[in-house]
Amino acid sequence: MEKHIRPALICAFASLACLAGTKAEETPFAEKVTRQYVEIASARYQDSYDTARLLMDAIREFVRNPSEETHKQAKEAWIIAHKVYSLTEVFRFGNPNVDAWETKVNAWPIDEGFLDYVAPTYSYEGGNPHALYNLIASEFFIDDGYIAEARSEMDPKAGVYHGFTDNETNVATGYHTIEFLLWGQDLNQSPKEAGLRPYTDYVLGENGTGGNMDRRRQYLMAISGILLQDLTTAIQDWKTDRPFLYSKVFFDLPVEQQLDRMVMGMGSLSNGELAGERIQVALLASDQEEEQSCFSDTTHIAIYQNALSVQSLYHGQHHMHNGQKIEGPSLSELVAKLDQNLDAELTQKFVETMEAAQGVVDRAEKIEPFDRMIQSGNEEGRAVLNELISRLKAQTELIEKVHMMVPELAKQ
């Protein structure tokens, strides 16, 4: 039997549909862009946690059964984990919650003599009384909680004095501490070789090397676990379903301030941090100690990922480590609503920057690592890096134009 819907119900359904459509249309596009920003942040930190967990698994297996193969697998897992984390750095500078804990997970440079044995030729940060502390060989109590507490005041201006954490280069945790414990110092015995720490530094008994093998194993496991704890904090901060987290604080801000934080992070990473601190400073010093991933010689990977993090965020995109693609309302679309020419020009600048970043990667993987490129007499290597600096600065000039438009963008 055919059912008939009464006209009153049709009107009611129609009204609900109209209301639903109106409600969706009432969300300003600028707010959609900032919500996508938080979604991407959440996804990138989740990716970082997931790959750090794989790193932890590889390190656990390496410590349980040290061999050339398990050592290699642990190092490969570190490269992947840090590569993925490097995409999150675009959320720094504009968001105070990120800078509040970022040094716990990605601090550099570090005085490696503070952590473990080093070569007699080791040169360290001037004025650091604990640059040769050798925590692994000391009586320091190796415990997750104690290490986390001890490293909490690395900045001497921050307050409580914790003895060996009185200098910012005395880094006790994070990716680069793990990197050093896996690779050891890069003594540049060969232009293409990174650190050459033997796996036997983790072998117990008479076949072990480096001394204190049991403590080195304990410390590596401890700080791998702390890294996961810190990344858990990052994930929680950016979740959108809990009212007491940073995402709630962010969404409670006027949309103009949300956009300001977004664009500020992009511009600051692009110029001040990447072009400046990570490349220009290293070129000026011609010093390996100014290289971010100096033990593994993978600085070129972080450079590329940092540049990519800015470009992909502008386009509202993120490719998850598992292959899933996240895409949504973008700053690019928002800018184009007011100035299509600026959007097109900035989009092109991003393409040019990524080409230059790929040039750095190609040279690092085919000819020489970053620490060789920055040497004062290496005109070809330095030219490749200077080209990237030039393009990063050019795109930042346009990002600054976007920043000046934020009040108008917020009205869209």
C-alpha cells in the first residue's frame, strides 16, 4: 500500500533541510580554514607518535639483540621518525604550547660529551661546565621520571638549577639524543660517512665496546619512552573533542588571531628558522656543530620536510605516513578570494622553493652531506644552499603580505 506524507510534514522536513543548509553556509570560510589547520596539526602529531612508536620497537629489539642488522633497523626507524616529525615544525612560533615543549623532543645542537664518550679531539660549547660530564659513565640514576624531571629546566633562565642541566646544549632527551646514541660522533673519516658507533657499544660482556654498555642500553630505552610520552602530550593538545586542551584555547580566539598564529608560524619557520638558523648560520660558521642532524648526516631530509610543511599547510594538505591524504579548506583558497594574483605568485614561489630543497637533497645523497656543503671553500655546495635560502626569503616576503591581509581574510 502506498504511503502518503502529509503536506505539513513535507513543510517540516523542508524547513529542517533549509535550516541545516543555512547553518552550514553560516560557517565563515576563514573558520573552515583554521579548523583544517588544527586537523592537520592533529594528524601530523599523530603521525609523529606512530613513527616514534615504531622507532621504540626497533630500539627495543636492538637492545634485546644487538647486531649489525638490528642496529641498522633502529637507525632507519629513527630517520623515518624524525622525517615525519619535521612536518610539525610549522606549528611552532605562532603557538605557545608547541614552543613550551618542543625543546624536549627536538633540541639541538647538543654537547654530546655531556651524554657519552667522545673522541679526544672533541670541541664543545664554550663555558659549559658539564660538556664532558659523560652521563652514561656517571652515577646518574637512569629512570624515565628522573630524567624527565632533570631535563625540565635546561634553560638556566627558567628557574630551578638542576646541576648538569644548566646549559641549553646539555640535552638529555629527544630525537637528537637518540640519534647520537645510535650513530655516535660524526668524525668525518670519510666525506660520505656519518657517525660510526659500533653496535657492540650495546653488547654486554667481554665483546662489548665503549664501556658502560648496560647503562647505555638503559638510557637509550628510557629516552625512547620519554619521547613517546612527550608526543602523547602533543597529540592531546591538538585534539578537538576536549574542552581543556590547546585546541579549545585556539578555537576560543577570534578567527583573526587564529589566522595570525597560522601565518606567523609559516613565515617564521620559512625565514628565521630554516633559512636563518638552520642554513645561514651553518654557512657563516662553516661548522659541523651547527648542523641539525649532524650524527646521522640527514640534515637535508629535515630541511626538505620543513620546507614542505609550509607549502602543504598553505594548501590545506597532509599526506599521512600510512598513505592517507588529508585535504580541506586552505589558506590558498582564502587568499585567492581577496587577491588571486598573490595566491598564484605565492603558489609558484612554493614550487620554486621545493625545487631548490630537492637540489639540496640530491646533492646530499649523491655527492656530499650537508656538513661538507657548508665548508668555506666549497663553492658549489654553498651555492646550492644559498639558492634555497634565496627562495625561502622570496616566499617569506609574500607570506608577509598574507600576514598583513589577516584582518580582511578573517572576514571571509
